[in-house]
Amino acid sequence: MAKKKSANEAQNASKPITNLKDFFIDGLKDIYWAENTLVKTIPKMLEQATDQKLKTAFKDHLAQTKMQVERLEKVFESMGVKPEGKKCLAMEGIIKEGEEIMEETAPGPVRDAGIIASAQKVEHYEIATYGTLAAFAKTLNERAALDLLLKTLGEEKKSDSLLSSIADTNLNSQAVDGKLQSKDLNAV
């Protein structure tokens, strides 16, 4: 029995991408969907986190993500393209994995460590995506888009570094036994 094609599959089958500009716009749509989805997902992670530094990081990152959505809208505008999202299957999978981690772990340091692991997967995907899109913008001589994408790329790298720092400040050590430990371990 033949599987019915989704609307995206049907659209892609009828009109293949044949140039870098169209591929660039397709990538923008992908990350635009991802960032808008993260605006809805980060509050769930914030609610499930117990470490105060982690909660603060998520509050700050939510505001930053909203700004990144606005920045992407400016990228679309600079190119004369209507902002629209295209479901990002990679981000959808990373988010689902993070939701499973939150469901399968008890509140506390172990869940917090899992949330950080999930959030860093998100950051790494975003870093890869924004780096690639910036390279495309540079090649296409889309200077306004390039500047905006590089600003977001820098923020994503800082967010990843902050998450590593939070994990290394005794949180992962607390997760060893699932409870607070009294010894203060230095980061590796």
C-alpha cells in the first residue's frame, strides 16, 4: 500500500530547490519554526528545573529567543520574503527527547542535568544552523541578513557556554546520587 505524501513532501517533490538563495530561505524557514517552537518549550523546561541558576538561565534565554524570532523576521524582511516557518524535524526530535527526559526523571539534580543535556543539544543544533545560514548570507552578499545571523550565532554560543558552566558548578556532582552533596568539586 502506498503511503500518502504530506503537504511538505508533495510541495518539495513538485518544486525542487535549485539555487543557494532558495536553499538559504528554506533554512531560514526551518530555524524560524524552531525558534517559535522554543518560545513555547522553554517555559516547560523552566517549570521542570529546580536549580536556581538554571531557572534564571531559562528565564533569560526565553527573552533572548523571542528577540531572535524578531531578528529572523528582520532577516526575512531584508530579503523581501514573508516570514513563515517550515517544520524543523530535527528540532522536533530534540524537543521530544527532552520531554521524555523530563517525564522519566524525578525532580532534582538528575532532571536538571538531563534538562541541561537537552538544552545543549538545542544550542548545538542552533549553532550549526546559524553558522551555515551566515555562510550562505555571506556568499549571497546578504549583508543585513549576515549581521543579524552572526549576532544570534554569538548569543547561541554564549548560551551553550552558560549551560556548561551551570552543569559544572556542582550540579552534575549532585546528580551522581540524585541529591545535594557537601563537597565542592572544581569543574573539569
